[in-house]
Amino acid sequence: MGDLLLVRPAETVPADGTLMTASASLDESMLTGESLPTDYARGAHILSGSLNGADALTMRATATPAQSQYSQIVALVADASASRSPTVRLADRFALPFTGFALVLAALSWAASADPTRAAAVLVAATPCPLLIAAPVAFLGGISRAAGAGIIIRSTQALEQLARARSIAFDKTGTLTSGAPLVGSIVLAPTASPLTEGDVLELAASAEQYSTHVLATAITAEAAHRGRTLHPAVSAQEHATNGVHARLAGTTVVVGKRRFVEEAVGPVPDAPLPPGETAVYVGVGDRYAGYICLRDALRSTATTTITSLRALGVHQVLMLTGDIGTTARHIARQAGVSTVHAGCLPKDKVDIVRNLPDRPVIMVGDGVNDAPVLAAADIGIAMGAKGSTAASESADVVITVDDLSKVTEAVLIGKRTLRIALQSIGIGIGLSVLLMASAAVGLVPPLAGAVGQEGIDLLTILYALRAARTPRASTSARHTGRHTGRPTGETMNRPGPGTGVE
């Protein structure tokens, strides 16, 4: 504590501390869920685990790394994992009554016939393989089927819990939303004529191409998407956390915060923004030209995913986010989520999930701040394609492609696998009981009982292997109420068309 630290561009803040430089822009999305960078001035308290922006900063440590925010999250993950109750395996629920029935039937047949051979025949026919082999084969088949779809399920217990899920909670940033700012509307100032929206975007992107800021990246990507040609600058200077001042051939362009642009071109009106959006102001020459709206957009598959989950029996859908309430509620309305908990710290998310009455509970997230609640939930699902390693390591299920609809597919695979496992157990036990009853009345000798139980084992195992097969498209469509098709995934630059579940 007290050490003066240098944090270089794009490095992670190593400990909690006080900012000593004039200003800094930090990406705190992995800690708080806020998708847009947060600007700080000298003297502000900054947190370990934040990602520094394009300019080096100095800070004075107010805590050791072991006492800082990031380490507290790691400790919370360990506590949440240790407090989870163990799951009883499906086969264990049937093993004890089946064993007891076999022993009682063998004893009764011996007592009734005074022939120990009948008791032996009953015990030989009492095959445990539907419990010991067929059910695990079905679950391993389901895990294999999920892996082929880009869903890594770490245990058979997690697959069974997926099938029984009654509640689901989503993180916002990077889970329900793309996690990267996208350009929305471009609003021209009355004095911008004869410039068009495309001209303002083109000039702004020409200046922003010399910046490494995440908002600059979004603007240049939008210009490229629209086919606009970027102009080289005669000179360009980035002002940390404020914007870019560039001199292009024939004109000067200023892009950034309102006050920064105002200093260059005169009065700039404050943009009326809806919840969840931010504005980048643009000045061209000596005039204010307008502003570009940016937002963290809802994933194209978010609404259909939530609708499909409700159709599969998930009754309660929540959003848990560290973002502010207005932004969170705006995204929730778009996605169809009725219950929103905003401004949540990692511990708050854990407490909310632990107290949900409808269980099992699924939690879906991607950030470091989601790792504790992923460990605490009955089933933690990590969006692992672009999420944090901490989230993936603490989750029961990792989705390896950037496609939210895979959550629905994971639940669907779980339900189908559980159904096949129960059917395998039912078929195996039913045939075993019939064979045991025949042996008890003397119709089946021990040798025939041994051959019969091997046939039952083979039949139930072959039936259980159905779980590894890809179901017909019509089956998935019937369960989800959606058109079928190969999922195309998400594009971080802009939302694509809705996709279905295989």
C-alpha cells in the first residue's frame, strides 16, 4: 500500500488505488457490467481488474492485490462453489428400491418353493445394468451431442439439472447484449448543411481512425460497413478521454465529448439521449455538425431465446447487472425480461440467485463479475467465446460460440437426454421385473436368466445411445416454436437476423 504504480495502455489495473494522473478512461465491463468506458479524474478511486485505455496512467495503491476487488471476486467464487449442495444421481434414486425388490422376491421364491435354485435364478435375472450403464450412457451421449453443437457440459449432473430448470438469470453486457458499442442514429445540427449523415460519419471516422478508443473503433467500423472512404489526416492528435482533433485535406474535424468539441467550434447543445446510449459530438471546420449515437445493442437472438426458454418450462426470467437501472430496464423491455436487478455487485448477484424459490436456477454470464454467481447457481452457463476465463472456469456449462440461442439448445438437449435416460431405465427395469417374476415361478432357469439379462442390458444400452444422435429438425421446432436451421451465431459489429435451434 502506498506504492506509486505505472499502468501502461491496455494493461489491467493490478490493485485498488487512487488515480494520480489528470484523467483516465477504464473499461470496467468485466467488473460492473457497464459496457462503455468509464472516465475518471485525478483523485478518483479505481478498481483492480479494470482495463486501462489508450493512455498510460499512474496510481497510488490503497490496497494490496490480495485485498483488492478482483481478489474478493475470486474468494467469492471459492465460497460459492463450496456451499453448493451435491446433486443426487438419477440412477441412485432407483438403485435402492430395485435392489430391495430383487432380494425380497428371491427370498419369497425360495421360501415358497423350497428350491434355492429359483432364488439364484431371480438374482441372476436381476440385472442392474439399466441403472449402472444405460442411464450414464444416455447422459454421456447427451454431453457428446452438446459438444458437437458448441456446448461443453462438464458433468452428467449439470445436464440433468438443465432438464429440470425452472428459473434463469441473465447478465446484461456481453450476454443479452453484444458487449460492444454499435452506431445507432446520426443526428445533424441545423448548421450542418450541406453535409449529410454519411458525410458526418465519414469525416468523424477519418479522424477517429487515429484513436484506439472503443467508441472510435465502433465509428470506423460503421463507416466501413456503409462503404465510406476514410480520408488521411495531415495531422491528428488524440486528447486522452476527450476526443480527437484532426486536420484533413481542406478542413478540420473535432470528434469527442461535448465540451471538447465546444472549445473548438463554439456552443454545442446537449443531445437528448434515450437510456443506454451515449453521444459522440462532431465539429467540422468552425461549425458544430451533429452527433453520433452509440449503444450496446441487444443480441438479435435474445428475444427468441427467452421466448423459447419459457416454452420449455422455465417460469422465471431475470436480469442481474451492475449497470444503471435506466439502461438495464431499457434492454430488459426489448428482450422480454420482466424482473430486473440493476446496480448489482458480485455478492448481490449471488444472494439473489440463492434466494430464488423456483429451482433449479440457471445463471448465464460472461464477465469476471459473473464468476461467483455462476458458481453459486444450480447451473452456471458461461458465454465462453469472448467472455472471461474466470467465468468459464466457474461455470458448469461453457458455450464456445458467440450465440445466445445455444442456451435454449442446451436446455433442449438436457430434456431430451433425461427423457431417454428415464425411458432406458423404465424399459430395462420393466423387462428385468418380468424376467425375475418368470424365474420366481420356475419358468426361467438360472442359465436362461443370465442370457435374458444380457439381452436386456444390450437393448437398454442401444436405446440409451439415441441421446448422442442429433434429433430431427421437426422435434426441435415443436419444442421451441421456432423455425429450424443451422445457427449462424452473433456478429459483434451489428445484429444479424434471428437464428433457430438445430
